[in-house]
Amino acid sequence: MPIYEYAAIGKGCPHCEAHFDVLQKLADAALTHCPQCGAAVTRVISVASVASGQAHLLKESHAAKHGFTQYRRAGGGVYEKTMGKGPKFISDK
């Protein structure tokens, strides 16, 4: 079920003037009045939040657990380890 964001059209209570969220079914009609004060509200278009279910695969702990090592450039041809096993620093010199 999506979470819809609503805001007061005109003067309302602090709840609806500051925008509020409502968990509704797709088939449910949009709210027309604030549930707390009865002021007129409208649905606000906001950014969608999508969970892919694979975000944990990008975490350093997951990569290190599977034997990967990551280095980042420290400057001057020197790289320092950020995760995993291996030497603390490597150099291209």
C-alpha cells in the first residue's frame, strides 16, 4: 500500500499545514479534509521511495565477508585499505 502525502489548501491546523502522511490502498479515494481539523487538503506529489532488496550487497561488511578487499586513493600513488584483509597500505612505487 502506498503512503500518500497531504497538505492544507488554505488555513488549517499545525498537523495539515506541515503536511501529513496517510497509508491508503490504491482503490481508496483521496482525502479532501484533514482528519484532525476538517480543513480542505490536497494530495501532494512527492518523491517515490523504492526498495530494491539488494542494498545490503553494497555494504562493506558484506563484501569483506566474501573475501573482497577495497582500497581508496590516499594520494601520491598510495592506497589505503577501507575493508577486507590485506596490507594496510599499498603503493604503486
